[in-house]
Amino acid sequence: MPTSAGPVVAARSVPAGRGWQWIVEAWALTAGYRPLFAGLVLAFMALAMVASLVPFVGTIVAGLLTPVIEAGLILGCDALHRGEPLKVDHLFAGFERHTGKLVMLGGVSVIAGLVMLIIGAAIVGPSALGPMMSGIPPAPDQMADMFVRMLLAALVVIALSLPFYMAVWFAVPLIALRGVDVGAAMSASFTACLTNMLPFLVWQLATLGLVAVSCLPLLVVSVLHLGVMLLLVSALPIMLAGIGVAALFFASLYTSYLDVFAPEVRSPHG
């Protein structure tokens, strides 16, 4: 794996259709290692879930370490791109490369999450939060006001979160693969996403389509009332399909990184 930190290069703009190709290339990239890669993604999600079970502290620890574990998946994809085998060790490879910067990125994410939470709570207001936290049903005349406040809070948080997610999308691969500083990585990521809104829209719609297709069997069983047993049986393949889509998500993060920042930041053997 390349070890020297390279400069942040300008992101290039790619055609809208590349959004679908990121998924196609992610599928091809993981050929021969799809079960293992899906297992690593499942382990990543399980670790995050277990950590979040610990009130407050667990959530903060999970937020700090999420970029580190995600970097391991990115490094695994980079190994596959360069013709090397994927290994279980790749899940924790982020603890061996630029760990401090990745944890710092996690810290920025934690702080941003807390800020969004505070903003949302401030918009909702104590008059609405009180009944929600106490479990006491609000009076009918309070329902409309609560609904408007909660809707406004959701819209404001989403509007503020979008630029942040744009800033962190490519930050992990830029840090893990290039050693770019956190601020520079977030700036480059934001610019890359801003100049590639259409391919990202195509990618998002394609990903949502894959999720919808994976849920079709459960929907059919539910609509046709085919029984609880068949419902439970259909849940297993849906869960497996969901894990597969999640694996494609992380692999397409890497392929989109290669495309948008190529050829300058491609792996030297890619």
C-alpha cells in the first residue's frame, strides 16, 4: 500500500451516468471476495451497534472510531484494486495508518452530530419535548404545534447535515490512502461532491432501487397475507441482500473516489 502522503488534487467532474458505473465497478472489484467483504461490513455494523448500546460514552466512542474502521474497508478495496487479496485484518487496518487524523475526523462528526441535536431540540422547544420525554400524550390542541415544530426541526437539520455529509464522503479515503490533513480532506470532499451532484443523484437512486428490490419478497408476503412462517422465512434472504447492498455501498465509495479523483490519486499499481 502506498505510504507517502500526497497533495490534495482537484476533483474532476464526471458524467451523470458514472453514478451507476460506481456500483457496477464496485461489484466487479469485490469479485471473488464478496462473502468476505460483506462479512467485514457486517462486523463493522455490529461493532457500531454494540458500542452504541452503552449510553452516551458508547455513542461517542463509536463516532470517534467509525472513520478508523471505515478506513479499513477502504484499504481492503484498495488492496483488491491493486490485485492483492482481501483479508480479515483489513477491518482494523485503519488503526495502522493515519489513525490520529481518522479519529480527529470522527471527533468532528461527533461534534457536528451534537450541534445538530441541540439545534433540533431548540427548534422543537421544551413545550414539545416535555410531553415526548414524559410519555404523557399531549393535548389535542398541542398536536398541530408539535407536528409543525418537529417538521421544521427535521428540515433544518437535514439542510445543515447535507453540506457536512458532502465534506466527509471522500474524507476517509483521502486520509487513509493519501494522508491528507482533516481540514484539507473535508474541503476537497465537499468540492468533489458539489461538482458531481448529478452522478451522486444517480448513485443514490440506484442504491435506493437496490434496497427496494431486496425488500420486494417481504412486501409481497405482507401484502398477500401468506402467513407468519413464510414472512419469517423470507426475512433471512432479505437480511442477506441488505448486507450485500451495504457492502456495495462501501465498495462504491471507493470506486467513486477513484473516478472523481483519478488519475492523480489512483493507486500506483491500479
